Amino acid sequence: MSLVESLQDALAGEHAAVYGYGVVGGVADATGSVAQLGLAAYEVHQRRRDRLEARLRRLGAEPVPAEPGYALTSPVVTDGDARRLARRIEDRCAVLYAALVAATTGPRRREAAGWLTDAATRSLAWGAPATALPGVGLS
Amino acid sequence: MLALAGVAAAAAGLPGCAASSRPGAAAGSDDTDDTLLARAAAQSAGELLAVYRATARRHPDLRPLLRPLAEHHAEHLAVLAPDGPPPLPRGTRVPRGRTSALAALRRRERAAARSRQAAVVDASSGDLARVLAAVVACQAQHLVLLDGQLR
């Protein structure tokens, strides 16, 4: 996969993540741990979205826009639903970050690897079990 | 698992595997370097596996925590050295105290993760870098879980 394709895929993932964490924030009780974790993650994914857009523009590519809306696989009503959604967001982003690691070199690759580690530990914080190869499509 | 086993090794051009599929890659120093990186990562996974197993033997109450983590290192080993793991170290010393044993595990895991982090950037093959980055991410999860027990 080319660098631009990997960046576009990651950007599309960030758009979905920002939307998803908006849903998480909308569900959560404002003082709960779900709200705190959710807000922190929302901001992280916003920053990554902005960085990816800027990089794509520097490469002369038009960044993919956000979809008007994203289909949720199941209703998100309770904190438990929100945690499950958040796990899914991080696990899907991890796959995109792993692809970005393969497509980049040097400091950019180090950054993508850092994002992968961050997604793996965030997924854990949302209640997922640890896995052997986060983002590499196993288990 | 099977789909992935050998990806890192193939990317690194290890003996017994398909040659590197990188476009235009000639068998040269890049492949050699990647072979060394994959071998070092396999060695490290084998050492960690041995330490986790020894710690679980010495501290049975830690087994539920340590078993799945040891299993992850075994998976890393299978991906990084599909033709057979390097010999596992024997006679690993494990501190008698539970907290000291966990702290020793944590130190080793952290040191290994740092070495792999450097290898991610050094790897010529993107596929190898991806696998190594996943190993680092897994180890970061382990550190969180070990920290949870040490708190």
C-alpha cells in the first residue's frame, strides 16, 4: 500500500474515531471514568486527524473528508455499550496504525508505532484483554 | 496465526523462507540487517518467555496473571522464528518476594520493549517493522498489567 493510501486510511479511521468518541461522550455520565477516558481519547484522535490532514496536504493529496454519519453496529445506551464501542474504535485504529508503520520510515514510522502502542493500551483501559500482536489482525 | 507466521521472517529474508518480497530489493546488507533484527527480537521473546515461566513456577499465585502474557511471548517467538525458536535460557533466577519478582519482570519487559522500539525504526522491511511495532504495543500492555499489580 502506498504512503498516501495508508495516510488516507488512517485519516478515515480518525474521522470515525472522533465521531465514535462523540457518541461515547454523549452517553457517559459527566463525572464517570468513561467520560474522562472518552474525552481524553476524543482529543487524541482529533489531534491525529489534524496531523494526518496536514501531512496529506503537504504531499499534494486531498485529505478524505469525514462521512456525514457512521453506522453503529449496536445501540450505545449504557456505559458498558460505550466501553465496547471505544474498544472497537481503538482496535480498528490499531490496524490502520500498523499499516502506517509498514508504509513509513524514520521519525514518521516511530510516530505511527507510538500511536499503535497508544491504541493498544487504550483498548486495555477500556476493558479489552491484552493481545500478542495488536493491530496485526490476530485474536 | 498461521497466516502470519513467517511474515517477519520472510520479510527479513531468513533462511528457509521466501526471499524478501520488497520490490526491487536485492539480497544485500538490508536483508542481512533485518535478519539480525528479527533474530534479536526472537532471542528476546525467548528470554522473556523463560523468565515468565520461571516466575510463574516460583509464584503460583501469579500464574493467572502471567500465563497469558507468557503465551504472547510464545506467539512472538512463533512469528519471529517460524523455523524453530532459539534455545531458551535455563536456570533463570527469580526473586523470592512477590513484589521483587514482579518488579524484575517489569524491568526486563521494559528493557526489551526499548530495544524493539529502536528496531522498529531500523528495520528496512515495512512488514518486519509492523510486526516489531505490534510486539512493542503488546509489551506496553504487559507493563500496564504488571504496574497494576505493583501499585
